[in-house]
Amino acid sequence: MNRILENYKDIYDVKKMSYEELDEFSREIRNFLIEKVSNTGGHLASNLGVVELTLSLYKVFDFNKDKLVWDVGHQSYIHKILTGRKDSFDSLRQYNGISGFPKRKESIYDTFDVGHSSTSISAALGMARARDLMGEKNEVIAVIGDGALTGGMALEALNDLGYSKNKVIIILNDNQMSIDKNVGGVSTYLSTIRTDPKYNKFKNDFNNTLRKIPLGEGVANSIQRIKDGIKQMLVPGMLFEDMGIKYLGPIDGHNIKYLSRILTMCKNIDYPVLIHVVTKKGKGYKYAELSPNKFHGIGPFNLENGEVVSSSKVTYSKVFGEEMVKIGERNPKVVAITAAMPDGTGLKEFSKKYPKRYFDVGIAEQHAVTMAAGLAVSGFRPVFAVYSTFLQRAYDQILHDVCIQNLPVVFAIDRAGIVGNDGETHQGVFDISYLSHIPNLCIVSPKNTDELRPLLNWAVSQDFPVAIRYPRGGDCDNLNLNSIKSVVRGKWEIISDEGDIAIIAVGHMVQKAVLAMEKLNKLGVKVSVINACFIKPIDTELLDNLFKSKSNIFTIEDNVIKGGFGTNVIEYTNSIKGSCKVVNLGFKDKFIPHGDVQTLFKVNNLDVQGIVETILSNIK
């Protein structure tokens, strides 16, 4: 029975609770989360790890005036529960339901929209500077994970913050290490002393007085050098201290009483402070504790055994991983790179079989791309497996470090197109647009999982950069399409050649085009279907022939129309004389919200029925 949770009304209830009640509240919240996420799917392990941390923040701060910024935001479910969204959790990550990430339009307590990592300190510093410019008095707190701290943007923000000295409290949520009781006890004692306002006042007064007396300046400097030398050996946070940010920790992130005490003391510090909090990912649910990666982002699952409720469909990621192992065996120059996503991208087996040729660079996509360029210029064939939405972060490196030099780097772009429940920040609907205008870069896309194999083999054998984009999940059920027989640069595949209407589709949208063709045929409308396996370069010879023989061409892509594949087709056909009409189907000029993939295709008229209706309305 969730007695406290059922009676919970608003954020001030947390302040009124005793520590015993807060401990009970944390247990109730965990039970609630496990039950709800088992039905909807979501980021479970990361949220189970920050229950006490979130409650401690709400115990100490007043978020009607203080600002809380979550990094990535996949650990904000408890924050959502505490800020009036508990009764909406059945709609978590569902179309028209609450988001799995903080959204300003969803709540006044969501101070900043997030979804990608390493952004919280930058955003918090901006808020702190705005506060100071306006002469206001409130706290700004950024919560960032140890993984996100590997992102260059986070280090840039720390460097700026340490220089500016604007007051920001950073919570470093470290869920990758256990707590050593002996070290933790000493650290707890030192942290208590160092956060004591009386200690800080004494230290400042002592230094100021010492510097005013004869020879005092030299003595003060000597003492400071000795102290810094000792701290370099004993204090684990000297990286932050040297940047100008006070470091406290490590601290047990599941001890609400002590955490609240530390946070309260930090309110009395008038410059940047970082609190190193150690938490256990998946805490409170044994299956999540044993397999935190599996339960990081998970679909609906069985509460009793932790097994995911899903089909055993072959996925593009799995096929990519299998083929990479085979390619790696044949070609010792092929190396694989990931940015902290070995499981999600399918590279786990490659990492086991060829550990010396596998590089996980952490959350550092920019570094990954330029490092790949360094490998390529040295004679290797790097394959960087990355989600479409995260490759956006390395646009300059793709253009400047890879494509200008025309280096043979392969970008294996997973989760291209609609991803679904993670929403705007994760939909991979921009990669065709932000890549296709870059010289030297070739872009391909398989129509099904089988076709990924020959395209990947072709890509690693080329002497120029190639991007392969493919979606999340697997193929349409009950649809068998043969893979292309041979890969020739810039040549498309004719699947059907009937009537005076042609559908040119990209990637797995070819499957929808074939299904739409079958429906149209039943209505007496004959349609040709073209597999545009090469997005760039386009098949100009085939386009010339289509423009002469067809009266209508429809392009279909799971990308935004602006700057996309269809736009490039129109640009070319504008130079051809003829009366053929070209209509582009894709996503309109807007961000795509969260929801299941099929629903999102339907509401954007990109499901099979929507494609049929669009074609019929245009040919009439």
C-alpha cells in the first residue's frame, strides 16, 4: 500500500516529512515506478537510482523559486511524480501523454528541455548569470551523470563556471562505483568540515589577516602550496578544485538525511560547488540491479521475471553487429567505434572478438568522428556506429575532418527515422538533410535487414566516406523482399515497373511503398516502385527515364521534407524538360513528439493507408 504516495499533494509535503517518512516514501516511489514502467516501458534503472537524491533536493530547496536542471533527463521520473504528474504515468511516453524527459510546456518545474547529454551545466550557468544580472536570490542546481561528464560540452561548461565563479550547485550522480565505507567515512568527515560556514569564514579571515602583516604574503603562499600538494594526493576532486569549483564527496546517494545536510550547507557557499554523489543504478529491483544496461531504456516487461514483453524479430542493429564480426574476420584493417552505446548499436560481439580494434570513447561524438578520421588517414577502415540523433552533435567534424579530406570513414547511422517513445530529442528525421549537402559523402539506406549486409560490405571497401542509415527495430511482417543483387554507386533498384505512377522510396519506407502498391493495384491503379538505395548520389539516368515515361512521381522518406531526399530529386528534375509531377512525402517542418512508431507514422500520413490516400488525392 502506497500510503504516503496516495496522500501526496505538492512539493511542500516533502519538506514536512520526517527522514523515516522519506525513507518509506522512497520505497513507495520505487514500487510505483516499477509497476508503471513495466506497462509503458521507459528509463527504469536510472530513475530507481536517484529516488533518495531527488527527495533530498526537494527536502532542501524550494523549486517554486530555485531552478533544477537535469542532464539528459531520463532520470526525471521522480521529479515528475513530485510535481503533479503522478496520475499521468499510465500515459508515460505514449502519444499525447507525458514525456519521458523534462518539457517546459509540460510543467513550470521543468526549467529546461533536455534529451541529449552533457548540457545541464551550460544551461544552469546561463540561468545563474541571468539571476545575477537581475539581482535575484535563488539557487541553480544541475544534476549530471558520470557518463555525461565525459562529453566535451560539460568540461567546457565547468571551465567557464570555475572562471566566472557564478554560484551553481552541481550534483555529480556517479552510479558506476561502489561505496568504500572507510574512504567514505573519512570523506564524509572532511566534507562536513569543508562545508561548515564557520570553517569557511575562519579560513578566509585567516588568509586575509595573514596577508596584511609583514612577510605574511609569502607565508600565506607557502601554506597554500603545501596544502595544495597534500590535497593533490588525498582529495579525489582536485580536477574540479583546480578549475575553481569546490568538490565535496563521494557521498552516499541513498542516505537522505546526510544528503539533505550537505545540500543545506551548500546553500551557504557563495561560489560553484560540485557534490559527488554515489548511487546504485536499478536500486530496489533485483533484475535492474543485475542488468542496469538492459533496464536503462526498456520496453514493457514482466514484473515477476524482468523479461521484456516483445517479439523476437530480427533487428537492423543485430544484423549490423553480426555482419561487422564477419567483416572484421576478413579485414584486419576494419575497426569499430561507439560513443557509449555498444549494446544499442550491436557492437557487443565485435568488442569481444576484436577488443584491440574496438573503441568506446564515451559520450563524445565529436571526438569519435575526428578520431575515426585519424584512423582512416593512417590506413584503417573505421566504422562509427551511432544513433542518428547523436550524430548531429558531430556535424562539423564530419564536414571538416572527414569529408574535406575524403577519408574512408563509414558512419553506421542507427535509429534513423522515427524512433518513437523518446520523442523530439531522439527522432532521427534530420540526418538526410544535414548530410546530403556535404561534398564527397555518399549516403545509402537498405530497404530491409538483409540488404544491410551487402551495403555495409560495399561501404567498408570504398575509398571515400559513406553513411548507411537504417531504422530502429526490424522489417514489416509478412513481406519478403529480396536484397539487391549487386551494389553499384548511384544506381537504384526497380522493384515494379507498371503504370504511369512511380513511387521512389528510401530505406525501409520501400516496404511501405510495396504495401501501398498492393492496395492501389486492388483499386485498379498501377504503380511502379523504386528502391532508392542510394540517397546520394541519386540515379539521374533512371530519373531521366521516369520523367519521360511517367506522369506522377512520389518520393517517400522517413526524414523531414526540407533538405531531404525528395527535395534533391525535385532539384534535379527541374532541369529536365517534361510534364511529370513530383510530390514529396515525408515529415513536415516540425518536431515529432513522443509516441509509438506506428501511431506517429499514421498521424503524419506516412503509414500505408496515408500513402495510398495521398497518391489518390494527387492523381485525381
